[in-house]
Amino acid sequence: MNRLSYAQVIGGLDAEQLAVLPRLKIAILRNVVVEPIVPYLRRLAQGIGFNAEARFGGYDNVYQEAVGGEAGLLNPETDCALVFLRLETLSWDLSRNFASLKPAEIEAEVERVKEFIVAAQAGIRRQTQAMILWCGFELPVYPALGIAERQRDNGQTAVIEELNRFLRAILGRQGNAYFVDLNLCLARIGARNFYDQRYWHIAKAPYSREALREVADEVFKYIRAMKGHSKKCLTLDCDNVLWGGTIGEDGLSGIKLGKTHPGSAYYEFQQEVLNLRHRGVILALCSKNNEEDVWEVFRDHPDMVLRREHIAAARINWRDKADNLREIAAELNLGLDSLVFVDDSDFEVNLIRSLAPEVEVIELPKDGAIAYREALAACGYFDTLTITREDAERGVMYQAEAFRKQMQRQYQDLESYYASLEMALEIRLADEFSIPRISQLTQKTNQFNLTTRRYSDADIERLAEGEDTEVVYLRLRDRFGDSGIVGVCVLRYESERAVFDNFLLSCRVLGRGVEDAFLTQCLKRAVLRQCEAAIGEYYPTAKNNQVKDFYLRHGFELVAEGDGLRRFKLGLTTFARSEPPYFQRIDSELGTFCNRVRYRKGS
Amino acid sequence: MREKVFQIVSQVMMVPVEQINEQSAAQNIEAWDSLNHMNLILALEEEFGARFSDEQIMRMLDIKTIIAEVTEMASYAGNAG
């Protein structure tokens, strides 16, 4: 990522711009001095449109603040609680006096540290529902027992690893709490750069600037994902990115790509790209070339890792790349700000930065292709808090989408095309298996999202369990495959009215009449619950203009408007509507009440 | 180099550069606390490509000493900064 000096990082913070941005409140609990991390966090936050405000707990007051909460450091407005609990301060025995300890003493001290972790963690959660990011303990670079250490399972390293395992388990059980692995940061830059012994002794500040920059980058991967700013699509140039040389000039046998140097650098880069696809990232090409030359490489080069079917969209032509990126985004139903662009040409990179600044750019290192793989692996733009089944299958789903588009051209009218897809809908109330994907959809969906209310797993669980709320999901299959859970409706029942708190569909399934069937089903649910009217809500954002008239188009009337929120009403006393005829099957459990008790925690 | 030091002190301590002079020191600049001292030393190291020892750091609490230490460091490096 950016390697600006500390002064440049501070200088890059634009006070005027920051003042108008929404706040991101970070509370830092620590037993060491880490204050210089703040400019890095603020700079990263500014990059995704937030004004980060960091507040520190007193030095070595983790327990007091977590349990006592007197200082008001943690409160319901906190967005993120960041914990730096360093073993050197927490347990001198385990960190620096380990060699002298007898097994029973080790055990007793480990127990004490575990109790501390449990109490502090529970104390934080009592005061705030915010995301907890807890930095795990660093492993010693020179372990207490030297080379004998790794031959036994009660050496210092093993004991600290056990503490980290324990911490991960505690955080995992808590929910919305994550383990940040400082050992990754340490390994990336090396211990000699990670620690600054001068400030450890002078000011109890163990970490160098470089270390704090690395830690801030790591911490921000979590925050970016929480705030719904994970990127969705990687758009790649071809010549000198996927292979060395120019296909148009060097030809199929002349380009560099293979298992040995120099082609191996490109081979490894392609593998890293493919790994992202397995995590749910969509791949696209944007290249100035003759299209047929590029596809020939994909088809005929023996060492291509990427195949044509991995590519969801391509613009291979001689036109302006900014326009091409806009077209790719439109074709994939994504916002430009979901795209990441990779190109070896400074000209193209600068063009995108000025004409399509929403697009994130990965700058390829000047070391050349040998450094490409790591640059991609390090960027963190695509990191998500969880990887769902839908993520793992996404690439295949986009491929199916391409087949659908091909088929669409064969049909004269839309309805017979829809019928040919053999679509089957499954509509159910949220259960423990669907909750992670449902909350993920509320966090990631921007365009077909009527109110853009974002919910965590815990929120959805609460809504699903509530007496007067219901969470409905939609799953779609067709002859090309299973799209998984692609629609969510949150219903709130208040005095014989069903309020559509949210209604959203994944951009992948738009344009197939699915929304009509889903809405009709949800309305039928409201009728079954003896509601006299349905209230649809629309809250405009920068991205959901396309659904501004969704409720009007479906027979609702505008009844109220204010504070940006528009409310629409549809009477249900004479409701007689049915789903469009072209679905092969609609398997719905909304028609019966017994399903209401279906949601059981931990069943 | 003297001006560069003034500029860095001004930036780190959030004091207008006109108010920085040879007499400026931790004692007469309010923002010059232990945290900002750390920030200042790191900014100087970054700017001059230097690295100060813990003992130097504890001495560099006024502009005169800072300039002296930076000058000495630069002459070792055979580079006037």
C-alpha cells in the first residue's frame, strides 16, 4: 500500500474534507503507548469516506475501562473497540522471566491471563455492541529456552500460542469480535523494524512507525469490511500483467508465461488472481489489444492459469479505459467504487485516477513482475469478515449469467425467455443457517436496496426472533445453477399494518421478474397476518435511484415524505394478486403460521 | 537545515513557524509533551535519514541541542542534509 512518510500521512489529512464526513469512533484500550497509530487510521478512514476519531483509555487501564467503564471511553456510539494488550506489560513472568518458571507456575500464570482476557472482553461488550478488534500476543523472536523451545510443548512459544488460541475462541463466541494477528505484521516487516527499543524504554511505546502503519493497514481491513467497503471486482490489464510481453507483437510462443523464470512471476500472479475468485471476487479484463489475440492466449497457451470461463466481463478494444471500466461496472450491475484496477502503464493508471477516481488502483511495484503477486495479496481490498457459500460459488454464478444473456437473444419476448430459464424460488423465514448470508446482503447490497439499513448477524437474529418482526429470504435456482440467497425482506408489524423495513435483491438477479414474485409473496404474508395495509419505505442513497419508484410501480400510493424517507401505502383488504406465471416453482413457507416458531437458536 | 528543523517543530507542535526560534524548547512550547517529543524525533529522523540513540533523544529537548545533534549526525554521514 502507500508508503508515505509520517509527515505526508499527516499532511494528507484534509481537515475541511474530514469535517463533513460521518464520524468513525474508535476507542483504543491498551497497556502500551500506541498513539502514533492515529494518523494512519485517520488517513485510511478518510480513504473510505469517514472522519475517524480515536480516543485512548489510560495507559495500562484496559481492565478498569473494560469493567469499570468510568471514563466513558466505551459507549453505544463507539464503532470499534481496538485492544492492544501486550504480554510484556500484562505478564512479566510469561514474557521475560519464563526460563525461571516451574510448570505449576506457568499454569497458574496462564490461568491468571485467561481470566483477565475473559473479564476484559465481557466488560467491553457490556458497554458497547461495537466491533471489537483485539490484537493477539506477539510470539517471541528469541524464545526463552532457545532452540530447545520447539522440541517441547510447554516452551514459551507454545504457551503464548495457547493464549492466542484461547483469545480467538473467546472472541469467536462473543460475535462481532475479531482476532487481529500482530504476528503477520511482525513477519511482514521483520522484528528489527517492528520494534523500536528506544521508545519501549523511554516511553513504553514498543512499536515503530513502520510497525504501526502495518498494524493500521491490518486493522483497517476489518473496518473496511464492516463498513461495506470491500471491493467486489478485479479488473486486469493483459500484456505485462497476466503475461510478459505483448501478445500482438510477440505472439503466443513469444510471451513470457510458465513455470520457470521469467514466466513464473506471471504464472504465480495468475494463481493469486484465481485464489481471489474462489473467495468470491469477480474477475474482468480491460485491455488494449485485438480481442481474438487475447482469447487465443486464454484458449491455447499451455501455462495459462486463468481460463476464459473465469472472466465475468471483458472490454478488449482500443477505446478509453475509463469508459471501458464504466461499461464493465454497468454490465456486472456494480458501482464503479466496487472495482479495483490493475495496469502496468502509468498513463492508464493516471487516466483512471483522474477520470474514474471511484475506482481503486493497485500500483504495480517497480521491481517488476516478480513483485506482482505480493502486491495483490497485500492490498486487502477484497477482504470480507466471513466467506459464505455464495462467495465461493460467485464465479460460477456469473458464468451462468453469461449463458443466460446468450439465451435471452434467442427469445423474442421477455416472458418466454423467463420461462425458458426454469426458475425456482424458495422463500423462507430466516434460520440460523441463512443468517450470515442475510446480514451480509444487507451490508453489501447498494442498488436494489429500498432503505439500505445495514444489519449485523446479531441484529438479524433479534429481528427473526422478535414478536412483531419477521425476516424473509429468497433463494433462486434455475437451469444454469443455484444463485443461493439473493433477496431479503424485513417486515415490521405495527397495528394491523405491515411495514417493509427493508426489501433488497442482489444485483445479480435483477431483470428476471424475481422482485415481483418476492414482493407478492411478502404481501400475502401480510394478508395472512391480517394486516389491513402494507407500508413500503424508500430511503434514497447515492446508489439506489433505480428503485425510487418501486412501490409506485407495484400499486402503492405515496402517503408521506420527510427527512428523506418516503412512505408508500397499499390497502390489503381486497388483495388478490398472484406471482408472474413464468416461474417453474415457488416453494414458500410464508403461507402458514407454524413456521413462525421455526427459528430456534442453536438448534 | 536550521529552517527545516524549525519547520518540523512547528508542524509537530502545531505552532506557527514564525514563533519558533533558537530559544524554543520543551519548556516554553505547551504542546511539547512526551508524546509529541517522540513524534518530533521520528519526524527529524525521517527528514534527515538519521537515527538518534536513547540518550540523545532524552537530551534533544530544545532547538539548540536538536540542531547540534542533527548537524553532528549529518557530518558523520558526510551529508549536510
